[in-house]
Amino acid sequence: MSTDVLAAFQMYDHRGMPEAPTWDRHQQVDKVINAFAAANTLLDRDTVDLHLLETVDKAACSLLRDQWTDGFPVAAYSELLTTIAALRSLLGYSPTPTAAEVNTWARNLRDTSAEASGDDKDFHEVRIVEGPHMGVLLGVWGPKAPQEPGTLVGPLLLLELPTDVGDSKDMELGTAYYRRLKQPHPNTGQWEYMLDRKRPLPSAGSRPRFLPAADQVGA
């Protein structure tokens, strides 16, 4: 590994914005554009950042969708997430999560739901069926008593999951509100969640956010 590349990795801090590399960023971005062009994906300098972000979203959600599937090559998602995180560091873009950080996010959500469910609770498998987190499969706790009149016992009725929109230059944080359907899926037994239409919907172009916001690091 060259001295310049090693220095770029050392400058990377996944908890905040990386420092800009010292070499010509445009030249490095052009190399990335040429690599994607070889795969018939045409990008320009202004779209490389967002394309990488969208690829991370797909890989992270697919990882959480398929992590419990026997024989599925989830290692490919893990390696893709790590590679993009490293590439974005070299290009001076905003940080994106590794597979370990995506799984930490899922465990934190599980633990938060357990705390909110009290002492007498059950564990449930849930799936997000629309919105920025569509396809994500999670383990979520819920109390053993109905949470509202006329509802069945199950996982938490409402999930508030973090989102972001924009690119490294202009990133806006938000929240996607998901409400549990009235009953589990008859074939899979999984509880499914759709966007809660009684709450603000995510902004157009919102993506799932698996890394904590800068002001939440170390909290």
C-alpha cells in the first residue's frame, strides 16, 4: 500500500467527517467513474457520492434481510460494505457503515425495544415492507399484553427508525415512522410494518441511516 493511501486510511474517523485527501480528488473520482463505466454504469463527478450511498443502502438492507438465511452468501454484503466505506474515506466523502456497524444498529434497536416492553415480554421477527428500510428483517421485543384496545399481542406498535437524505455536502437527518399491521403474515408468522400515515412521511430520497449522528457518538 502506498504512503498516500495509508495516510488516507489513518485520517478516516467513522464517527465524523473524514479529512480531505491531499492528492487531486477529481483525478481519483475520475478513476472511480471509469471503473463503473466498465460495468456499463455511467456516472459523473456529481453523482458518484450518491451512487455509493445508494449501493450501501441496498447492501445493508440486504444484509439484514438475509442474515438468517441458511447458505446465503452474506459475506458478499459484508465485504461490499467494507470496501465502499474504505473507498469513500479515500475520496473524502461522508462515512458509511461496515457490516459490523449495521449489525450493531440492529442489536441496539432490539435492546431498545426490550427496554420499552417492560419485564414481561416476547421476542418477535418483524419485516419492514415499505419506506427507506423496506426489506429489513429484525428481531424486536414487545409486551405480552395488548398495547392498545383492539390490538393483538405482538412487537411494539410503532418503530421510529433514523434516515438521512442528501450527499456529503448537504446531509439532512430525519425519521421514518413505521406502524405494525393488525396481525402477523399468515404464511410466515412475521409481523410487518408500513409507514405510519398519521405521522410525517420521510422526505423524498430518504435512505436508512445505520451510523449514529455526530452528536450521538459516545452518548
